[in-house]
Amino acid sequence: MPTHTERPAPITLPRLPRPRTWVPAERNGEQMMADTLAAWRAQGPRPDLWVFGYASLVWRPEFEAVETRLARVHGHHRCLQMWSRVNRGTPERPGLVFALMRGGSVQGLALRIPHERVEALMPALWAREMPNPVYDPKWLPCQTAQGLVPALTFTLSRRSPNYTGPLGDDHYREIFTHSVGRYGSTLDYARQTLQGLREHGIEDRALARLLRLAE
């Protein structure tokens, strides 16, 4: 008798409206949150919310997840290529924060928020991730040991004015040395992210290489 390899069951991903602009000042962050909540509700009766953490959500989520899974997202990667002129830098000396961008794959955490907490938690999550509506929220399939889950992610388009484009080593050294914002330096943020990932057994060689520039 021939044997058949079982494939993971397909999952349906909630869909959000395509952005009409990538300029944060021209975006309506409240409407983007409302659209995100509507897409979550449309998943079915009493859906939980999975959120994919790839940077500070790994080591400082600021909410309690009832379940945490190691997860991989294919088709996107973690990169330190988003300008930060408040939190990790200033307008005069911009710093950097992480973004999730198309290409490659990335390991992080899938964090589950139970259905009954989502409505109350979303404004705080939005204020944290989207105070300036730079990111493009979208659902992506997260591969976990227990199966695929559809997770809300905060991604960055290369069309965004906050995308740095390619940066050279000297530019990273300068930013690591000088860029400090409301929540601390870019260097501390990058180091905390690397440490947080390693505490979950995730190694990001590209980030480790960047941080060696600051030694």
C-alpha cells in the first residue's frame, strides 16, 4: 500500500485593506486599528489572537500571553533598517528599530491572547506598535511545532519613508555610538533583542555580526 505524507492543514489568513499611502502623516491609525479588529472578528466564533513577536515583543511584550510558541515565518526577515527619531534616536541623530520585511525567513515567538481579552488589549498594543502608523499590520502564517497559526504581524514596506535602505558598517557604527532617544540607545535596544532571542534558543547571526561593529 502506498503511504502518503500528511501535509499541514491550510489556514485562512484575515485580510486587511491595501495601504493607499506609506506616509505616516497621511494615514489614519484609528481606522487601521478598527480594520484590524474587524478582520480578527471575521475569523469565526470567538477567535483568539496570535501576535508574532520578532524584536522587543520577544523580551518586553507588556501583555500576558496565555501561550507562547517558537515560530518561524517564511517570506519575511528581521532587519535593523527602520528610522527612529523619538524612541531610539532624535531628529538630529536618528536611531534604528527593527522591522519585518519581505524576503528570507525569520524566527520569533507566536503569542496567544485569548478571545475575551483582545478588545481591551488592542488599544494598548496599538499604542505601543503603531503610535505613528508606520508599520503595515497583516496576518502571516507562523510555523510552530504544534502546527500553523495565523498571527498578526507588524511589517514594513520598502515604500515607507521610514525604511533606511541599505546601510554600511560605518553608518551602523555611528548610530550605535551616538543615537539615543526617549527609551534609550539603539545599541542597547539591539543588544536586548539579541539577548532576548538567545534566551529562547533563537540565534540571529546577522544581528550578532552588526553588534560586533560596536565592540
